[in-house]
Amino acid sequence: MPIRTLAVIPAFNEESSLPATLRELRAAAPELAVAVVDDGSTDATSAAARAGGATTLRHPFNLGVGAAVRTGLRYALERDFDRVVVVDADGQHDAAGIAALCRALDDGASVALGSRFGTGSPHYDIGAMRRRGQQLLAGVVRRLTHRELTDVTSGFRAFDRKALEFLAAEYPAEFLADTVEVLLKCHAAGLAIVEVPIAMRPRSGGRPSSRHLKLLINYLRLLIGIASWRWRRSIGGSS
Amino acid sequence: MAAIHWRFVMSTRAHIVVIVATAITIGVIFRLVRLQQLRSKYALLWLSIAIVLVPLAAWPRLLEWLSARLGIAYAPTTLLLAACAFLFAVAVHFSWELSRLEARTRTLAEEIALLRTRLEEPSESRPTDALPPLLRDAE
């Protein structure tokens, strides 16, 4: 039986960039089923997704990327898909990278992470402050998981069936937790995480997801999340 | 130093005001419960304050006695301290309740998205087996 893969595209007010993203995806990987999760958009994102031939799941209000991804994972489980690739709606992720992520799953990884910084990925400029924050996060995750990870906030990732089943219940909703904390959860659950260098492009539309102060608050919240979660785990482990 | 005891500062009129205010509060809370605007567990929370406040307002010596027992020299501080502690506990409880509600709302919204998509599909492409099991929250 062939492996069935679903591309999940979380989208919030992405009517302008979604059509091109869907077209490119269709051209690069025609065998892929595509589900767009419209996270309570106020524009015509859902219509754009339908016009582009994608299955559309629509949240009644905005819940955050993590919730959109979880909805996509639950849809994948419901329809019995073997794999899920999460792709950004704004066209940052080169559809050609999907094949590289899937190869990593073929090689036994449960979670394949598309990295902008790893050796072999072309230069991608994100600004000094953002870069420093991401290096800090990557350092924390490396220390906790003992895995060679350089880009822990990348939203371009693929999950195998095992990861799918775990994350359909556990995927966190908060910003940053949905990219970073989820890796720690996967690691704790014994899922193998592998990073794959990927070429990324500048955004084709929409706004970057956060401003500086908000980002700082989110970082602090994430650290509390990681700390409390580790504490919970150590209690669970000792009992 | 002139020893002005707090008991003489608080007038009879003030006592009456406190008692009347408490009575009104109790009345409002009961009304809300009867109109089903307030869950009875929260009603119990606020009524317990009234139950503590009324005797203290009616018999001020009670507070004085309690403060002496706790080693607090200025009796009204006892009341303020208790009020702070109580409101803090209530705020923490509400944060907890709110977190739980947010997690549930999120799960419901996801569920709605899945169900809507299922309904919009032409029936022949719909999976024929029963609906997948409801997601249990990870808490």
C-alpha cells in the first residue's frame, strides 16, 4: 500500500498568498492531499483554499497556529493518513523541501524538522534580535534533547503516524510552544527528531507573526512552560 | 501617646452601613442564583464572605478578640489581611478555571471545524465508519 501523505497548511488571513502556495504545492507534489486549516480568518482564506482545490477546515474563531496544526493532525487521523507535512501558507516554505522531509521519515525519523540554519541550507536573513532569540531557544532544546538541532522555531515539519497519534492529543496552542515545546514533548515521548536543511524564501505576503515586546513575553511564557512541564515529568517519572 | 482604641473610632452608624451593605449583597447573590445567572458554587464563595462579615460588623469585639489571638495589634488590619488573602485565592482560582475553559473551547472549536468539513463533503467520499472518538483533553 502506498504511503498516504497529507499537507496541512495553517492559514490566518492569507487570501493573498494562499493561491500561489497551493499552485506551487500542486506542481511540486501532485500526489499530496492538501488540507488548509483556516484559523478564524476575517478575509476570504477559506474561499481561496477551496478554489485551490484543498480540503478546508475552518475554526469558528482565531485559536493560534498550534490549534490549527492540531486540527489538521486530527483530520489526518480521521482519514487514516500515514504522514503529515505542515507547510506555511505564506509561501516561505519551498515545496521542493517536502521530499527532503519525507526522506528523513523514510530513514526512520518520527519528526522531521525543516531547518533554515543547518549546514547545507542557503543563507536566510531574519534580523539580529530574532536570530539571537532563536539561537537561545535552539541551545535550550539541544541541551534538553541531546540532538543536533539548530532551528527549533521552524514551522516546516513532517510527522509520521506515531508522532501524529501522539500530537493529535498533545499539540500545544500557544505561540512558540507550538514550535519549541512540542519538540520537547515529542522527545520525551520517545519520538526521533531529525533536522533537515531546507531553503526558505522571504515571505510573499502577510505580516511576520510577532513584534518584539510580544516576542519577549512569549519567550518568558515558553520558559515557564518548559520548566513546569519538566517538573511534571520528573514527578511522573518518580511515581 | 493618646490611646485611641479602634473600637471607639467605628461608630454605630458605620456598623449599620456595613450590616445593610452585607444584607444587600446577600440579596443580590441569591437573586442571581435564582435567575440562574450564577453557578451555585460561586454563590457559595461570595456568601461565605457575607457569613463572616455579618457577625464581625454586629459584634466588633469579636474582631478585637481574634486579632489579639493572632497577635495583631491594630484590629482592622486583620480584616484587610483576610480580605487580601481571600481575593488572592479567588483570583488564582479564576485563572485556573479560565485556563481550563480555554483548553475546552479550543478543543470544541477544532471539533466543529472537523465536523463542518465532514458535513460539507459529498456523502460518497465521506468515510463510512463511525465518527472517530472524541478527543480527551491532555490535562
